[in-house]
Amino acid sequence: MDDTIKNVLIAGVGGQGVLLISEILSLACMKSGFDVKKSEVHGMAQRGGSVVSHVRYGRQVLSPLIENGTAHLLVALEELEAMRWSGLLRSDGTIIMNTQQIKPMPVAVGLQEYPREIPAQLRRHIDRLVTIDAVDLARRAGNIRSVNIVMMGSLSTQLGLDPAVIRSVLRSKVPRKTWMVNLQALKMGIKAYRENIQQSAASGRK
């Protein structure tokens, strides 16, 4: 496996803005001088259906698809989607998860139950889970629909991407009238990620 390539998986449900995250990330990586390949699942992108995007960047990337057990980072905009795609994560990988639960159709009609205590289940198998209440942060930023931009802020910080580059790409991709709200959402995502990491480090020292 080529360690110069970073594999990022972005998962959520239709209507959450998964594809916008992958587009912003890809453009930001290209502006930063990386070769980038991405692949998206559009077929189930109707509202409520599972949506996933693969983004791979590095010096030279030949394939857009992330194989099982090779993702460095899984960004999940919904809890069940974090569980659904966690098998693609490396043993030393990270999940950044929005603590939101959106019931899929089988659950909504009573045929299945939504899994309980997903964060606890994930922690049994991975070393690093960062939970973000992106719904609350998006609401505080001024628009509940900016959940994806909150998550964009967190994932860009995890990857060490230049905030100025992220802001530049974001500004080019969102409507002018929503720029200030989205900028605030981005800042909140960055702050929430940093606070989560600081709290984890403090807990580890006790």
C-alpha cells in the first residue's frame, strides 16, 4: 500500500450534502498540489438513501476506489452510516461522526430496529472516534442545512489542510447569500474538532 496516498471516505444519507463535501475536499487537495481521484455513489442519493464518496489524494493516484481496510479517515454525517462503512477503515484509522440518527425506511416502517449505542459499538473496533454534534452547531451557525460544512471543518483539521484554501474553495461553491453562515459553520467544525481532541488528550493523561 502506498503510504503517500490518503484515503478519505465520506458517508451520509441523501439530502445531507455528502457530495458537496467531497467536491470541496477534492478541489482543496488539488489547490494544495496533490493528485486527486474521487468516486461517488449517485444511484441512492435520493433523500434518505445511503450516499458515499471516495476521495484519494497524494503524489500520484491511479484508482478512485478505497479498498476494505485502507481508509485513513471516515467522515460520517449520520451514525448508522458510520457503522455501515466502518469496515473500510484501517486499523489505525479515524472516524469523525455526526451524532445524528436518521431512520432508514425499514426502520421507519417498523420492519427493523435502529442499532443502539453505535458510538460504543464502534469504539470496540477502532482506536479513534471523534463525535461532533453537527446539527446543533449548524443551527447555531444560522442554518441547519450547513451540517455538512461543520463536518468539512472537522475533517479538514484532521487532515491538516490549509484553512485559507478550504475557505477559498468553499466560497466558490456556495451561494453568495449563504457565505457568512457557511463560514461560521466551517469555523465551528474546526473548533469542535480541536476541543474534542484536547479533551481526549486530557482524559488520556489522567
